Amino acid sequence: MKNLITDVPGLKVGNAEDARVASGTTAIVFDAPAAAGVAIPGGAPALRDTGLLRPEMTVARVDAFVLSGGSVFGLDAAGGAIAWLHAQGRGVPVGAARAPIVPGAALFDLDHGGDKDWGRRPPYFDLGWAAAEAARLDFQLGSVGAGCGATTYDLKGGLGSASAVTSNGFVVGALAAVNAAGRATRGASPRFWAAAYERGAEFGGLGEGPPSDDALVFALKRDQPANTTLAVVATDAPLDKAQATRVATMATVGFGLAVRPAHAPTDGDVVFAASTGRAARAPELCDLAEIGMLAAECLARAIARGVYEATPLPFDGAMRSWRGRWGSRQ
Amino acid sequence: MKNLITDVPGLKVGNAEDARVASGTTAIVFDAPAAAGVAIPGGAPALRDTGLLRPEMTVARVDAFVLSGGSVFGLDAAGGAIAWLHAQGRGVPVGAARAPIVPGAALFDLDHGGDKDWGRRPPYFDLGWAAAEAARLDFQLGSVGAGCGATTYDLKGGLGSASAVTSNGFVVGALAAVNAAGRATRGASPRFWAAAYERGAEFGGLGEGPPSDDALVFALKRDQPANTTLAVVATDAPLDKAQATRVATMATVGFGLAVRPAHAPTDGDVVFAASTGRAARAPELCDLAEIGMLAAECLARAIARGVYEATPLPFDGAMRSWRGRWGSRQ
């Protein structure tokens, strides 16, 4: 186990970023089309082709998900992944045509530094192609991919991931690009909100610590819809779209376990859920509850890891990182 | 401040229960019609007249909410509250008629003890009338109202409430009837999941405690859709239906902060949100984020208090209470 979403058999992850632009894209590419669902608890989402994920809609499986910086421009990234997948012969066959299915979501990093003066053609289509092409079982965390330009209230954000196994052996994993309006840490301390769910010292091992009034101060990055934590959860349990939607809904808890506040009107929190179906047996109702619970907790851990692993952007005035502020290990 | 949802000016709460049936009903009655919204994150809800709460539906305000035991039968309780409100001259005038607007939700306590062999006419209509008639600023917590027959995985559940004030002075409150499939405590310990948000010793003051593998064991009451935590959050900030819906969505985080797992396929988690509009000024976007955050945290505290204040039902084999297991104070 790598403690990455790629511990779930049947998917790969690729990152691409442009250091000059200070933004990037992450693609989650399924080896074979995967049943999927979505939950959209945030108040300011930027989404592409999520309507088809509703259980009553006809298309049942997706080829990939794309998470991207770039806000409204970043929704181009799914187009690049679609083009790359098409070039590989992927996609729903319709007559002689093939249509790769790639729902996407974007976070707002347009004023977090970097050169966003890209003229007529934003870079996200090409970043989406590159991210899909780069998909592997191993991938980097921190200030990469969709997490490249991400920030939280007072620390650099980034890309995080985590995995777990249910008591009956189903594998669950999560991936998050953390650009929250609020904080992933308890006030100005180095301790993460998600500490109760930490495994080993995957985000520093500092624990919950003593109660602190500072932890409960209300802190919000800005009073505009310009933030967003993006997430994907996955399992090898065979699920249909309705079950995947239940897992996505349960996974929304993970935002609340790891970020304060969560689902703010200025956040576009969204979580995609997918089933690669590689496990040998179907889950019972109780398995589904445990998969959803672990999806939430993997998501919380992935959010903490995304902040913990982040490095600052190379610009004057760039948001400081957790490691820059608190040291690489405590 | 009473640390109850009735700290929000403009609403009252009434409980009614039938000890022989071991079930009951809670009514939240607004002094004047209140703008409202709802979020339904659970997988097995039992709901009445929630469709009208969507922002695009025409009816803009509600007269009351009714939470009840009794599962599908308990949805009768809203009818009793409607009849009582009508007798008081309340309701939307339509020609010579008046239609009190009372969305409701029910939890499953049908096999938690008590005599449910009620023949042709279930008791919930009358319980709903009695609960609405009993509405006051002061009300009891624990095994009363909709919490009368409620349980969690291994402790008696009950009715809880809590309140808070935003940094700009808006009042926020929550009410919960806790019948969760999972646990509100960390494993078999007396410590509540919501401990980080506790104020004073409102649910024992035991804190988060040391990390524990036992806390992270997966525990689910049963593999059937027969549980559910019901909640109401309210604020005096003037909100429209869309803003109330955002507060309801943010408040769903409170289930996750207080119960593990939350939003299970076997839970019917639902949270109603209402605005009494008594505050002098309208909230900014940042205020709305803080109101939603405190709604989530008040809900988490209300859930913990509901379990903390519960007393066991007077039947052989009834689920033990937190106080019975851990003493009235530690």
C-alpha cells in the first residue's frame, strides 16, 4: 500500500503544471470505464459534465475525472484529457465515433501568483492532455497538478491522497486538491483538524492537542467565491451509479472533518466517487456504509496531507507552506 | 442564553411523548412564518412536505417543523401540528382557507421497546398536536419528544440542543433527535466525537482524549434502514430560501463532526434550516459562512447533548444511557 488513491486497483493518476502560470491539472484515469457519482456540497462550484452522473441519467460509466486550477478557464482541462483518451482509442462507441466521458471540476487560483496573462488560449486544455498522458500508479503530492496554485486561509494548499481497507477487504482511496476558504489546521497551530483519523505520521503525527480558543476563531480567506477543495474517492467494490452517489454523499463528511468552515458559500467543494469494480464480490449495505465512512476519512486525511506536503510557490509574497512554517518534521 | 435553539428569537419548541408507546414528537413553532431550506444527506429518509422547501418552489415560509419517532407512521405528526396551528388562526391564506406549512421528518424507533400495537390509528397525529401546543422557550432534553425512543449503536439516544453567536452578533441554534446507526462517542469510551466543539461541560467536558484504535472501529446498529438523526438549525439573520438552503447544506457537516459513520445508507439524516429574520441587518457572504459553520457546530453539540442527557426507557433490555454507563458527571 502506497497510501495513495492508486491503491485502489484499476486507476492511475497524472499531474501536469506550468510553473510560470503557477497552476496545473490532475487527471484520474480509469483502466476501464468506472461507475461514478458526485456530491456538490459547496456554494461556488465550477463543474463540467457532472449532470450525466445522476443515477437516472443514461451514461453509466466514466473514463476519467479531471481536477484543475484555473477556475472557469480550468474546465478546458477535461477537454484535453478527452482528446488524449480518444487518441488511445478510449470512449463510448456511438456508430463510428467514440466519446470519452470525463467529468471535471476546477478551483480558483487565478490571483495566487504566476503569469495568468495567457492571451486568447488558456493553457488548461494542454495541461489536461499532459496530466492524462502522465497517469501512473505513483504520483507526487503537494504543490503539483491541481494543487500547484492552491492555498488555504493562511497556508499553501496542495494535492493530497490517502487509502484504507474495510473490515471485509474492500479498498478505498481519496485524492484532494486543497484550496479551501478556511483552515485545515486548528487555528494558528500546526495541528490538523483531521488528526483523529491520521495513520502513522502521514501528516506530521502531532495529534489533536489541547483545547484552544484560537482553534475556534472564524477565519475565511476572502468574501468572494474564489476558493474550493476538489476531491475524488474510489473503491474496488462493484457499485452502481446510485451506490457511487451514496459514497460521494458520505464522503462529503471528509471536508468537514478536515477543513473549517466546510461547504462555505465561497467554496466549490465537490467530490466525485467511482467504482473500479475489481473486487470479487458485491458489497452488502453494511459494506457500503463502511466504504462511505472510510471514503470520508481518507478524504479528510488527503486534505491534511495536501497541506502538509505543499511547498511555497517561487514568487515574492507567496503563501507560506506548513513545512516552511512548522519545519519538515516535528 | 439557555444554550437551546430557542435562544434564536422568534421560535418555540414543544415535546410530547407517550411513555407506553415509547415514542414521541417534537415541534419547532415559529412566531411568524420563517424562510426555510433543507438538506437530506442520509440514505433512508422519511420526510413530509419537503419538496416545497426548494428555492424555486413558490411557498416561501414555514409555520413549523415537526420531528417525530414512528418512522412512516410518525409522518402523521405534522398533520396534528397543522391542525393545531390552523386552530390558532395560522397558515397561508388562500381565499377563505388557511394552510399552515409544516415540513416534517421521522426516525425509526418501531422496535426499540414500548407498545406499538396501536391498531387502526397511530398516536402520532395527536402527539403532533400536543407537541405544537406545548411549544415554549424552555424545553427538556434527553429521552423526550422525538428523542423518546431514540438509540445509537450502543447508547440511548435523545433530544439535544445548543446555540452560539457569530462574531457579528447573529444568533444560531440547533436541535437534534439522535437515533444514529453509528456512535456519538469515540468507540467504547465516554468521549464524544464532537468534543473539539464543546462549550463548558455541556456534554461532560471530557475532551478528545488520547488516540485510540477502538475509536476507529467500524460499528453500525443494524444492516437495515432503521435509524436516522433528525435536525433543525435556525438563525435570526434575515435569509431567503436559497440562503437557508446553504445554511442547511453547511450544517450537514455537524452530523459528521458528531456521529461515526454519518449519512449512512441506513440513516435518514436530514437537517431543516430556518430564518426568523429578527436581526436588524442582512448578513454579508462572510456572515453566511459563519452562520453555516456555527450551525454545523451547534448541530454537533446538540447531537452530543442528546446522548449525554438521555435516560433509559423503562423496559427490560432497554438500551443503556451514557449517564447510566459513565455516571452523571465525570
